[in-house]
Amino acid sequence: IQATIEYAHTHNISSVKLDGIEYTLNDTLYVYSNMILEGVEGVTTLKLKNVDKPVIATKGDLHGGTHIKNLNVVGDKSQPNNHGIFLNNYYSYFVWCYIYGTCTRACVSSKSCNR
């Protein structure tokens, strides 16, 4: 998925659509500003296990905003820093982000996230 996101960013493609399946990730997905990451409502799941980092993190200046749509985001409760979606990180600052559909967790910072 990250390779697809990087390709889209490099080629000025603004939307990445994921199939309606469960994806088990090996690392955080970094989503750029001016990009839409979209799954199939109620079906597409991003799951990160055994990694002490967030499932999704924003990347870039975010002046155009990041849209995250129709995703189930599942972190790993056994990992203290695995917090679902991390919107304010050392890559960027948070201006605005839309989280639609069945997103299960969203955190503005690691301290505000409930498991």
C-alpha cells in the first residue's frame, strides 16, 4: 500500500482506493497532504501488529488536507505507541483532516488516544 501511496504522490494522483479486504501492515502508512486514502465502507480494514508505531500517520505540509475515508483502523493494544491514526507528527503539522465512515480510532496526539 505504501508503494502505491508513494507512486500516487510522485505522479500527482490525489486518490488511493483500497479493496474491501483486511490488510495486515508491517509498518505505518504515511499519507500525504492533498491525498485521499479510501476503502470500502464497513469492509476495508488496516491492521498493524507487533509494531510500536501508529497505523496511519500524515506526511507533508498538509495545506491541502488529508482525507481518510471508509477505513477500519485497528492498532495493537500490546504496543504502547500503536495508536491508530496519528495526525500530528514530526513529518508535518495538522491543519485539517476528514475521517469518514467506520474509522474506529483517531488521535490528535499519543496522549489523547483511548484504546
